[in-house]
Amino acid sequence: MRILPLALALLAPLALAGPAPYYKWQSKLDGQIACQQTSPGEGWELFEGTPYRDLRCTQPIARMIWRAPGASR
């Protein structure tokens, strides 16, 4: 009976997680560009480090800069 509250407490943060971002990957063989969430495999390298929210890699995810309350700009 004590396991259920513990399990809910540990799994609750996962409910707030968003989808994984997409990245541009470039083929080392012929230079083609692919947009995927993970590497297509060996022979591919990260083309840009910019994360995207869509599967065509056209909408970059805006970086949020967090500042502590009362901190100067």
C-alpha cells in the first residue's frame, strides 16, 4: 500500500516532460542533411547544435534565459 504513493511521486515529473527536440544531421558520405531526434547511425554527424520543435527542422526552439528574481540584467 505504501508503494503506490511512492511510485506516483517518482513518476509525476515524467508527466510534465515535453517531446524530444529534432536536430539536423549530415551524412559523412555525401553531405545529405536529415532532421531527426536521434542520430541516423554511423556515418552521420550533428550538423548544427540548434534544437528544433518540428520534424522539418524549420522552427528553432527559443532558448529561455532564467534569471533569479531581483537579479540585475
